[in-house]
Amino acid sequence: MKSFTLSAVALAALLSAVAPASAAVASRNSNGKSCGGSRPTNGTTTAAPTPTATEPCVVARDAFISQTSASPGVTPTMAASLAYDCLKSVPAHKEPAIQLLDALKPFLEWQSDQAVLKDPPSDYPYPPVDIFEELENIRSNLEADKYSGELEWQEELFKTITGKPHDGHLAYYPDLLTVPFEWVRPWTLVSVSEDGTSLPVVKVLEDVVSPGEESSYVTEINGVDAATFIEERVTDSSNTQDPDAGYNTMFFSQANKAGLQANGYFEGGGRERFFYPGNATVLTFANGTTVSKPNIAKFHYGPYDWHNVKDADTMHKEFCRGAYPIESSRPSIRDVKSTRRTAAPKKIHSYPQPPVSLARRQDEPNKIDGYPEPVLISDDQIVSGYFIDEPGFEDVAVLVMLSFSPYDFVAFQTTVQDFFAEAVEAGKTKLIIDVQANGGGTILQGYDTFRQIFPDIVQAGPSRWRSSPGFNALSETLSPICSNYTPKADEYQNLDIPCTTVNNWRNDLNETNGRFTSYADKFGPLTSGGDSYTNYMEWDPANPVLTRQAFGTDITGYGRRTNFTRPFGGPENIVLLYDGYCASTCSIFSQFMRHGAGVKSIAMGGRPQEGPIQGVGGVKGSQVYPFRQMSALAELALEYTEDPAIVKELQRLDATLVSSRSPFQVPTVNVRDAVLPDELESGIPTQFVTELADCRLYWTESMIQNTGEIWKAAAQAAFKGGKCAAGGIEQPLKRPQVTASKSHGYRRQPQPVRSGQVLSPDSLIMQHLRVQVSD
């Protein structure tokens, strides 16, 4: 493995300015050394002009127009305090707000673990939350005119749905709060142990990577103990169910930069970007230095026109378009003549607009910034493989999966398969599976990767759905029409969509991988913890509609991809490497690896507290639905029923209003609980089960600059008896020093056979197969 060190060019890119040049003044300690000084600008932002208007939103308008006119394509910014003044000036529009709250309820009823959220286990780290009680409180406050403006109730709604449940699958992004701006702190922080064994401290990234300078650590943020301040932010905004995982997301790491496209959520990004950080952020360092920098508001771009903003009312009309109904004769789920909403864009982005194509130039090497040269890497850089060709680590290979959401399912599958073959042929007998910053993706991609590693182990992933009124209405409608349906590999059928959903009782497998025998056998309902659920079920990876039609290939272990052999032998030769963010499909994959195959795990970082931490700290729910998915299924079901009660229930699932008021990102809900095989009787979802990693390691300063240093530390702990900061991995009494091919009888397999046409990514079937966190 080639050593990696940040070059001057890479460092400049890493420290891309997020603050205007005038926003920070360097402060020096008594030795004259920089300690959290001003970040170099590189032309990606511009300083806001001196405002002349007094209307807060006119000030924002003028800042946007002047900067985009002077420097097209450059990120417009303004002082966070001035942008916040604009948002606060918008008066509350009570009636549209109440309509939105009422329209949210049919979709939130699908949240599968809401009963457990209200009464979580005693070791769950966050307070209970009753989503519907919180919504009712907001509604009552609106009716009583208790909110000072539109922003205040939207902030409460965002905290209720997107903050307090700590569920990466449950999210709603109200328009005024999220469409015009996002907040940025002018600091990029890291959490590192100064010697690899002492508890981690907080440092400024720029100080850590500056050559020849000793960096002082941060003791306080805004007058509060640094770690405590960050933990409080995690409690308010993190989409992880584990505080250590949330703590890690606040800091820079090469994985966070590559996988989450963020320098750490303390600086900006994630859900934290919509919690107002105040006017400035003040850091106090151990050497006595104190540095204050103003926080920044970054403008978003989208089909909105700041020229239309004349005052607070027109600000609401421009950026809260979904609050203004228009009449339309277009058929909808409600009626033939329906109340539609002013058009809102499907997606709002950080400025400037990303290029249409993310393809690299032909003369550019395909590698991930901050990572060594890969042995193999997919074109989208989602999956890559490495060898640690340094003394003492010649037998170690590393598979990096930044997500399970590639542009091309078959390309991901092929990259994994080819890398394993090359590793075996090169004599690699140990494998590190690096899933740092992996927020999930396509469910069956996780299944396929597990079966490439352990093709002889049939995965166990029991799950269940909440028996909500909308779910039951769909099931009662769609199941009867599928009585004579048989899925086909090479022929599309009109019933493919309704009959491959969970709402057809004949679809899916039961918990023993057999077939359900009746509607009641699958849908029950069964009672657990005071709520009603379906029976436990498993995905059917042999269903050709979900595999060949969806992705153009079979899942390893099924169809044309059988007779595979283990590339690395037993679980003692493999280790999972986490940073806590692993979520969704990543949590499913991890469950198979740890509980099904017995693979050990290492978790990096965590809060500055002694003891082991979890590796899978992200959402462990096993399926997410966008609101529009439920709405589309309801529209489909209405074609097959005239039952008045069912029609009324299906009409509640109209996503027009709720989607138009959340244009920054599609609203989503966790619809499916994962339950460990050992917890089927208790019914506690894995979301609420603490699963500690076998070994905990701390990041060091060298690991911030060289990802390979993390892998060497992991290999030392997993395969060579190295010491962990907490826990440890016991070594086998004797390890045969032979190649994987000789030891395990590994056979190189033919590359995946790609079928012809595959389903559109926007099809209902493809939406049904995705599970990834919402940030």
C-alpha cells in the first residue's frame, strides 16, 4: 500500500473556505503559532456586501443578487445572524400550517417503531418521544397563536420528526427552514487521541495538518466544555440512534469526506445544518487562546427567484409555495377535480449546482481523495479494494464500501467479485471490510455482498411492518388480485408492481424461509408492546422480478450465481471496521456478518469516555419509504377497489401537500423493523438493541492524513493480537500461513451475466428495494 500524505493542493481543497474572507481574523498563542486561525479562501465563496436595506429579507435578497451577478457559480453567503433575521421576520401562516400537520398523520402512522419510541428500553440513550403527541402540541400552539412567526413552528416540527426520534429513515424538511439557507460554522474539527491510548480530544483540522506545528486542543466551545457542547448538538440533531456514532459524524475524517460529502457535521451538513448555530462560534484552546468567528448562512439554489422577495410576506409566498393552493382539473388521489399546490422543486441543492455528469476525465486516476491507490475501484468510487503491501501486513486486503447505493448494481457486484479473486491470487488471507460512513442503499446489494463472502450461509434477517390503517387498506386491496400471479424473469407483467409489494401475502418468505399460507398467516395482526404488526418475514432473493428485472443479475447464492466458495475462509480471517455511522442496508449486512457468520468488529472514535462502543450506530430499521411511495401505491390500489371504507383510507395517502412543503428533500418514514433472531419473542427492534463492537480504537493525527494508518491499526488488533482501547479480539491458537486459494478451495467464478433491460430507478419496485439514511 502506498503511503498517503496530504499534498498542498489536497490540503487547499480540503480546507475549502466556507466563510467570507473578512469573517475570521487569525489569533496566535504566546509562542506566535497559529491556533485555529483564518481558513484560506480559494474563490468558492464571496463576502456579502454591506447591506443598505432595512427589511431583513430584502437584505438577504440583495446579498444573493449582488453576489451571483458579480461571481456566477460561486457560493453566495451572508452572515448567519442576518439570514436568521430574515427567516424570523416571516409571519406564521396558521391555516396552511394546520393543514400540513393534519396531512402528515396518515404517513407517520407507518412509522414502524413508534410504540417503542414512546417507551424505549431502559438502556436506550435518548428520551422517549411520542410523535403524535408532539404534533398535537404544535397544532394547539398554532391555534392559540403562540408562535412568533413561521420559522418557530417549523423549527418545532423539524425537531419533532427529524431530530428527537434519532432515526435516519424518519425525516421531514419544512420549506422556510430548509429551502433558502443552511448554516455553516467556520471551523472544521477532528477528534483524535494524542498517543493512540489516551481519550480523544477536539482539535482544529487546519492545525493538525499544518506541518511542523504543535496543535493545541479545544477545551471549550461557546463557553461550554467542548465534548459536552458537541454531545448536546448530537442529542438535538443526529440521525443516529447511538451517541458515540453521532459524536463521530461531527468531525472530519477521510471517510466522512468521501462517503457523507462533509467535513464533519459540526462545520455543516447533515441535519445539524438546519439548527441555527447562533451569531458566532468561539473556541477556547488549552494554551489559553480564544478565537471567535462569525457563523455563515449559505444560500441554496433551485427554481426560486429572489427578485420576487419584497418583504416578509413575499418571502413566504416564494419559498413556501406549497402553502398556496391552485385549482386543477388534473386527476389525483383525492378526486377528479382536486386541490393542487403551487409547484415546488423535487430537490434543492447547496450552491453552486453540481455538474450533470460526475464522470472523471479520462486522464484523471480513479481514486478516492484521501485514500491510497486502489487495486480495483468502481467507476462511481462507491466500492474499492486495496492491499496493505507493507512489512507485517502483506497478507491483508481491504474492501471499502462507502455505501450500498451504486449507480450500477452489477458493477458493484463485479468489483467485489473481481477484487476477491485478485486478493486470493495475490496470497491475501485476511480481509478488512471498511464500512465507515456507509449509510446504506439497495437492500439486495447487502445480501449479495454477504453471500459473496459466505456463500454457504443462508442469511437470517427477520423483519415486520406496523399494521397501520393505510398498510392494511393496501393489503386488503392488492392481495386478492394476485391469486394467479407468477413472477417471470424475462417478461414484464402488469401485475409485477402490485404483486411484488409487501402487501401481497404470497410475496416474501416467512421467518423460516418458507411460504406464507394465507393472508392471516402473513399479516396477522400480531400484538407486541401494545401495538399491532405483521408476522415476521424475510426477503425472497430468488424472486426474478426483484433481481433480474430490477438489476439485470441474480443475487449470489441464487439463480445463475450458485456454487461459489469462500474467498477468505472462516470468520476469524475477517474483521468489520466501523465509525458508527453504518445504517440501513449496512446494518442488515452487518447483522448477517456478525450474527450469522460470527465476524468480529472494530469501532473507531466515540465520545471521550472509557469503555466499548457500538459499531452500528445508525438507523437499524430495515426499510424506508418516501411519502410519495405510499401515495403512488394508494393511487394504484384505487384502480382495484370500490369499497367505500378502503377508498376513504387510501385517499388519506395523498402526498401532494406534504411533499410540496418539503422540497429540500423528500419526506421519508421507517416502515419496517428489523428484529434479531434471538429477539423474536420480545419483539424489540434492533434499533433499540445495544450491540457493542469487539474492539475500540481511537483515531490519531496520522490517521487523519493517511487512511492506511487506520487499516494497519485495525489489522494489528484483529489479526496480530494488537491492543484495543477497549475490548479486544482473541487470536486463534494457530493460524496457517497459506494462501486463501489453498486453504479454502476458492474458485474464481465467471463474471455476472447482465440481462438486457432493467427497471427504471424511479419505478415503484426499485423504490421498494432501497433503504438509505436521509440527511
